[in-house]
Amino acid sequence: MKGSIPKIFGLAVAFICLAIVALLGTLAIYYSNLPAVLRPVTAGIFALVAVSLILSGLRKQKRRAWGAFLVLFTVVFIAWWFLIPPSNSRNWQPDLAVLPWAEIRDNLVTVHNIRNCDYRSETDFTVRHYDRTFDLNQLKSLDLFLVYWGSPSIAHTMMSFGFKDERHLCFSIETRKEVGEEYSAIKGFFKQFELTYVVADERDVVRLRTNYRTGEDVYLYRLNVPTDFARKVLLDYLREVNSLKDHPEWYRAIGTNCTTSILRHTRRFNPDARFDWRLIANGYLDEMLYERGTLDQTLPFAELKKRSLINQRAKAADKARDFSRLIRVGLPGMEP
């Protein structure tokens, strides 16, 4: 009896793992680039074959059925991986249709197509872009925005680089959606959205979330990092922006998202770049940064977070030309 318990446990674990793999394979086919009519049919056939093989493999004399299933899944995965290429040529939503790019010449960086939409509501807006040259010698700050829309465990992250003339260049790593397309967490795992770096004026990406969307809370933190670190991170961001213009990539809900991409841009320059579970549950990213001394330490964390909520400040500043300055006045760790 004792010997059978580990065997039963092992079979249960194997069955659960194979069931998860079968589900992933089914969803990969369902969200593939097959013709719309064939997707549910093909996904259903795969699911039926997968279930049959997995159940057959529960019998000791038919364990090879599991091997056959894994071979089938491998074929599906390889086809899914190589036959669904990302593209920059789709019918994009107007606010995501124009890609940014940058010219880097010594200390001068000219960023093209900085987005600054004029919003009348979340869905009613005029798309505007401008070009601007930034002097890297004038870079003075690096700030983090955390945007919550539901669960306290998950947030959207944005990075903003501040210059001595009070201008800010903000990066929001997002899914590049087509006309009529909406974000889906499930689709985010299955090559349904290209990755895009929205390079924008804070009056666009911040004000959209504080003034026009409902149910979103935006927190703003100054990062205590050396200027040289901020400069290296900015240049790394811009190199990726230029790369995406010519070589599109897929957004991946876990592997390539708004927070893991920030980690990728900062890890090489950060001696304290170690893994933490809060990099996944990124709603607690500010807590992690506070523990590491990267956020202002003059207040307890709970008080720091309370004071870092900027929704009311942003609503008061609204369309002011000095929007970025007004939302920072009096925030912990910010210069007066």
C-alpha cells in the first residue's frame, strides 16, 4: 500500500501536467492564424485526440500514448511558433498606427513621433505627434508610474525620463491593437498582439488614465538612481524602439510585457537586479523598490504610497502646458 501512494501521486501529477499541455495546445490552435472557420474545428479535433491519448496512457500497458501525445503537441507548438510571424502592417487603431523612432548622435537624441493625443473622452480623441531633440547631458531624473485598474496585485508600469527644462519623455510598453480589437489576458499568451513602445508626452499617457478612464489609480514615484544609470536605460529603450520599427515582436503576457521589459532594460546596469516574486505580481513593485532603497525613505511605505497617488493632481492640472510639473509638486522625493 505504501509503495502505491507515491505511484498514484506521480500519475496524478503527470495527468495534470499533460492536461495543462493539452489545454495550451488547444488554445494555441484556436488563436492561430488558420482561417476563422477552421480554428474551432481544428482545436476541437486536437483536444479530442489529446484527451484520448492522455486517458489511454493512464493504463500501464499503454504509457506510449503519452509519448504520442507529446510528439503531437511538439508538432503543433513548432508550427505555432514558426508559422505566425509578427507584423507592422495591419489595420492599427489610430493612436497606435504611427511608430516612434530615434536618431542618436553623441549627447543629442531626436525622438520622432512622440504621441500627444488631444482627448475628449477615452475613445474620442485627435491623434497628434511631434518630434523633439533631447540633450542627454540635461537628463536629471527617472520616474515610475504604476497604474491599477482592478486587482492590487497587477499594475501597468510606465517609465518617464525628466530633463532640466521640465520636459519629460514617457514610455508605455503596450499591446499594439488593431481596429476593433480589445485586450485579452488569454490572447496575450498566444501571439495575438504585437508589442509596441508608446513614446509619449505625459499629457497623453498619464492624463488618459487619470482624467478620461474610469476606475484607474495612478501612482508616481521618483527612482533614486544615478544619472548615468538613467541615461543608459533611456538609450536602451530607444534602441528597442528603433528595433521594433524594423523588426516587430510579439507581446507575451508573461515573457515580454510592461514590467519584464523594464527589467530587461535595467538589469544590465543594475548590480541589485535579482529576481523577486513582485516582478510577476507587479502591483507590489513599489514595495519591492522601497525595500531596496530605490524609492524615497523619509516616510513609511504605506504613507509614501498614499501620498504618491496623483489622480486628483492630474485632474486639476488637466490640459496645462506644465502638466508634468504640476503633478509632481510636493510629491515625496521630488525636487520643489
